[in-house]
Amino acid sequence: MKQDTWQGALPEGGPPPLLRTSRFPSKRTAMDIETRNVWLRLKFSVGIFILVLIVGTFGFWFLEDNVKTLLDSFFFTLVTVTTIGYGNITPQTLAGKFLDIGVILSGVGAALVAVQTLFEVVIKKKIREVLKLPQGAVDMKNHFIVCGYGKVGKALGRSLLQKDLPYVVIEMDSSKVKGMVEDTIPVIEGDARKEQVLERAGVLKAKYLLASLDDAANVFVTLTAKMLNPSLKVICKIEDHTNEAKLKKAGADETISCHDMGARMMIEVAQT
């Protein structure tokens, strides 16, 4: 996630300076890009197939004397492309034979790509329904929302899973989301700073939000989450102690420095 920078001290009684900047980097999800590519492939293959039918129809009608009408030529082109080949019309000229070869290769290829793409669309739709891929919304309540799937986010996910506690992760990195889906980790793909993404993660019914992003992003996440659900308990990872007041001002209930906590635990273990 792109890091924001603090733009100054927090004015008394006012929002954190970062909150004055509402422009987020636009980012299409992997699923959006994949869907667009599938439909482009389908349109391209169907277009090629139609073009082959048109070229074949007029080509055979022009080149072959035994093809008397455009309807006969279209019929011959169609049975050639579909590899049915009744045999009642066959190309007699050399040019017609080359055209026939081109119609078979390009037409059959385009038809196969179109059928494969349609099959892929249907299968992926079924898979999304079964796996509940990250473009939908969760149906949970009293659950944990983990924002970010970095080192801390992964540790949070493992702990919640071990304790059998309901949770969902919000992650905007498409490559991470793909791996999480394969590992059957409940995930919503998107920017956790945005209202609609938090709503898809069930923020209105959630009990806890664990923000494991950078300090700047955690301010936005906290403010937005608290605005949507004031009773939500928000616990933020903090990287710089000077930002603790800003996170508290945004509505964070608790802030935790993972580095400090780890250091204390190491010292305690060393002293036992």
C-alpha cells in the first residue's frame, strides 16, 4: 500500500492533517482485469469467427463456379468451419482450396477460443460462488476485521484461526489476495480506508477491527470504521510513537507497538 506522510502536527480540536487529503490511488482489482480480459478474448474470437464466415461466403461465391448463390456459399462456409463437411460442395479451383484451408484453420480456431472462453466464464462463476471470492461481501457478526496482510496481518490471521474466532482480512494487493483465496483465507479485496470496502467486510456487525497497516493508513481506517460503527473496538499497530495521539484522536481504542512488545518479551524470556 502506498505510504502517506504526515503533513504536520495535529491541530487542537481538529482532524489529523492527513484527513484533509481524500484522494486515494485508483487501483483496479485483479478480478476486474481478469474479467475484462476474458470478455475481450470472447469478443475478439466471436469477431474473427464472423469475419471468417463473411470472407468465406463471398470468397467461395466469387471463386467457385459450382457455387451458384450466396446462400449456397454461406452454407458451404458454415459446414466447413464447423467441420461437418457434407461433401455436396467442394472447391474446384486452387484459390478456392487455399481459401478453404484458411477458413478451416481460422474459423475452427476462433470457434474453439470462443467456446473455451464461455466455458471459463461459467466455471469461474461457479468457483467464485463456492469459494466466496473477494469481490462479494461477508455475512458475519461479532467478528474480527484484519486490515492488511503483511507480517503482522498474517500473524493475526494465524492466531485467530488457531482460536477458532471468525475473521475476515481486507487486502488490496492482488497477488496476495490470489494466494489467500487459494489457501481458503477469508478475504475482501480492496482499500480498507474506503467505506464500501469496510461495509463489504461487515464493519456494521463486526466487534473488533485490527489495523496492521502503516500509521498513516491506520488513521484513515480507524476514522472511517468508527464513523460507520461507533461501537466497534479498534486496535491499531503503531510504528512511530509520535503518531499515537493522532491514532487516538481518530478513534483508536488501543495502539500497540509490535517492536516494543517483542523486545519486552525477549528480555523477559532472557531473564527467566
